[in-house]
Amino acid sequence: MSSTTALPGYREIRATLIERDRSLRRENLRVKALTLNEIKADEILRRIRADEEATIWKEEHASIPHPFPGMEFLTGEYLDRI
């Protein structure tokens, strides 16, 4: 079997394996057990978070010098000031 004919078979087996692995992950088991109300609540929270990300965290605000107080420690900017 040449490599040109083996490649599509490999890709199909690989895709199947990846899909199976993802289906067995712990977070997928929890998602499958959600009630309809929990699914709706999750969708609402995701929309709110996406809106906050676009309107709060990605914009520059003149009244807020740094939107993440204390972040300098985590990013190492504090050490640059010393």
C-alpha cells in the first residue's frame, strides 16, 4: 500500500479516535446530564460573558487606569518598575 492511499485511511481512523477520546472526557459527562433549564442558564451566562469581554475588558477606559488591579504582579510588570 502506497503512502497516498494510506493517508485517507489514517486520517479517518485518527478523526474517529479523537472524537472518541473527546466523548469520554469528564466535562462531556457533566454536559450530557444537564437539565433544559441548566442549558438555558449556561447559554445566558456565556452571552453575558461574551458581551462583557467585548464591552468592558477589551476597551480602554479613561477612568480606569488598569482594569485588572494586581495584574502587574502576575505579568512581571512590577519588576520592571523596580
